[in-house]
Amino acid sequence: MRKLSALLLVAVLALLAAPAARAADNGDWSVFPASTGSAQRPYFYLSANPGTTLDDKVTVTNKTAAPLSFRLYGADAYNTERDGGFAVRTEKEQQTGVGAWAKPARNTVTVPARSSVTVPFTLAVPPDAEPGDHVGALVALDDRLAPGPAADGKVAVGIQQAVGARVYLRVGGPTVPALAVEHVTLAQHRPLVPGTGESRTDITYTLHNRGNVTLNPKVDLSATGLFGRTLLSRGLTKVPSELLPGQQVTLTEAWHGAPQLDWGDIKLTASAKGARGSATASFLALPWLAGGVLLAAALALVAQRIVRRRIVARS
């Protein structure tokens, strides 16, 4: 069988959560808002009313010993499905917000070795733009296709890298923060025989920003058993640091040491500035062996009653 060789294009976007004094940087080049003063802006923080146009500049710095060529474009931001991380659309994806409104003066730029180039851009906010936060980035995409790893010579992977400076735009009008916890499901894992191993409950839920402003959510998890006993109470750490407007992410939290015999409720409470939401799910923790015994006993009881009724009916 002949080996199949293919070229896969992977866009790697480095949108770093850099400290306030640093730019988005991948080690070879960086992208950041141009600044005329000594203080450098970490990101673009802009505000405008519908129907207005903003003018600004973005700087691309080449840190290598050779010239680099880039394609410049605006991109919409979103939260990744896997962990809610900050990501932006690729150049070929459809842009509907900042990505469609931001237009660099040049679509391509070549930056000499160890130099910087500043490019003006306009951001035209449509008259019908919805109020609230619109988040995206100004992206510098490397024209080069770097070689990537191959799987036993069957697939060759080409990697294209990009770095983007985040754009936080607030369009004038009413702001409505709203946060919801949705679709809570439980998957229980218990040993066959009680006490012979650890039990675990995987709690899956969707965190949904239903408002029009960016939120920095916190999520608390609690569980109560029979008679209102507190079984669990803690804050969750695997939560996106910022949840963009309209975005929703599905997350899973493991509850190690969950009860093997109990009946109660699990509650998830999400909160952010001006917003709060919660959801609950009930659970019945019953060891498989005990559950099987109870089911067999119940079936036997039902069968016995059916037989008695038939005997009474015949007599």
C-alpha cells in the first residue's frame, strides 16, 4: 500500500494574555497597538456609537534576523468549545463583528529584521450595530508555511503561525449583563461492591453569556444529601477568565469521592458583575450490587402479588 502524503494547513494564533506592559508575542514577532507616549497599550480598548468610524494604528515587530512578510486582517473573537479559551476566526472564516469592521490600510506588510512597521487601520461601526461589547483582534499571519510533524511519513503537516492584538470595542447603547447555567448532566462512576474503590461523579454543564457585555465569571459547586447534609462546597477553577457576549461553553468538573449511597441535589451557581445564574440536578447514588439486589427483590414482590391475584380470582 502506497504511503499517502498530504498537506494540512494549521493556523496557530498566539493571542497571549500578556501583562499590561507587554504585547501579544510568539518569540519571533509581536503585534500591539501603536502608542505615541511612553506607556504602551496592551490591547485596543475602543468605544464608539453606531455609524461612526475610528482611526488607529497597529505595530508589528520582527524579532528575527531576517525579513518577515505578513498578511494583516481583522478577526472576530470567540470562546473555544474545549475550555472556553480566547480564540479568533481564521482569515477565511466569515467575520461579522470587529473582523468585518476593521480594515488595515495595507493587507500585506514586510517587516525588516529586528524592526517594526506601524500600519493605520479604520474601524467602521455600522449604523445598525448592536450596543455592548464586540471583541476581536488585528492579526498578523506569517506568509511562510513551516514544516510540521509527520505521522510515519503518511501525513505532512504545514503550520502557519499568527499573532493578534486583541480589540475590545464597546458600542454605545444599553448594556445588559446576563449569565446562565444550562444543561447540567451527571455521570456517576461507582465500584460494584460498596467500599472497594473510589467513586466519582462527572458534572457537565453549559455556561452561557446571554447578555451583550464581556463577563469574568466565577462558578461555585455545592451538593447536599439526605436531610440537607452538605456534601460538597467549592469554587471551580476550570472556568474561562472571560466569557464573550453570546458565547457558551460546555465544561466538565469531576467530583472525586462522591457518595456511594445517598440521594440529593447538585447545584451550580455562576456569578459575574451584574449577573448571576444557577441550575440544579438531582442524583441517586446506589451501588450496582445493592441496586441489583433491590431490583430483583422488587421484581419478585411484583411477581408474587400477580400470582396471589390469579389464585384469588380462580377461587
